[in-house]
Amino acid sequence: MLIREFCAENFTDIPRVVAAGVERIELCDNLAQGGTTPSYGVIKETADYLRDRKTTFATMIRPRGGDFVYHSIDVRIMETDILKAVEAGTNELVFGALTPDNNLDIDVLETLMVASQGLPVTFHMAFDAIPHHLQHSSLDTLVELGFDKILMHGDTLDKPINTTHIADLVNYASGRIQILAGGGVVAETAQEISKLTGSQYVHGTKIIA
């Protein structure tokens, strides 16, 4: 079964894509910066709207645009935003954190996973910044930390989605963690990208026609 995740910048498009049958929503703000944490009000209204519907949603936790290297104040902001997102009724969470040399920041991730209170968590496209030769071991670490999914493009966003590389990660994961293929995936290409990557999960802002 193809599971389409629509990336929503705010509440505006949610009734439309739910009516069109979308399976999942990633809720964020400020897509021009790659997505940041939406407001409490947006999260709560989304949770209320979806409560009796089949569509589930995950809330982006990202305190600012720019890189994914977070210092103590950033981390405190993210912890608070996670707690408020959980309070508002989010089904899942989305976040990531890297060291200056583009490895996983284990200390930050462990702190945020505790705040997540057992909700499913997706590691976002910061994963693409990790050197390819380290991505297998990074996937292993995310499994150990309790992550549920990884969102990736397989390359830099200025290049086409790297279905071959994503397929390699899907094969390596062997069901231990799900891979979402995203970045340039649209309604017309979703099925083919799912087939090429071996992942049933596809993600994008135009995933629903």
C-alpha cells in the first residue's frame, strides 16, 4: 500500500488533502526555510480536525532555519515545543540534530527522544547531510535510539531524488526502520518512486494532485 505524506505549511490545505484521501500529513511552518515548528494553535486545530479521520499527522520540531547544529538554548526550545505538541494532540514528531561535522548528535537526540514520551519519531532530511559512507551506521544508531522513520532525498535537493541510494538504505534497514522518500516527489511520480526505492512511504508538498 502506498502511503503518501503531504507536507503542510499550515492548516490551510489540510481539509483539501484529507478529502483527497491522503494517508499522512507532516505539519510545519516556514517552508521557505525547509520547515520549522508550527504554532500550538495550528497543531491543536489539526489534531481536532483529524481526530475522527483516518489521516494521521506528524509535527515538525525545528526551532529555526539554517543548519541542524543545535546548542543548549535551541535544545531547550525544542524540548518545550515537543511537550506542547504532545499536549496539543500530535500523533507523531519529526526532528533531527547533527554535529558540526555532519554526524548524528547523539546527546541532543537522546534528550529529545525522552521528551517525545514514546510517540513515533521521524528523523528529517538532515539525514541527507550525513556522508553516504556513514549512513548505514547512522541508521543503526537511529534504530537503537528508537526512531520510527527517516525522511530522505538521497542527495542534495538541487539534484533529482536518488532512488538507487534510498533503495540501498531500505534494503539495509530490512524493516527495522521505515524510509520516507521525499524532495521533488509529486502525485504523478509517487507510485514509480515507491517502486524504485522499495519504500511504501513518499513525501512532498505536491503528493496530492
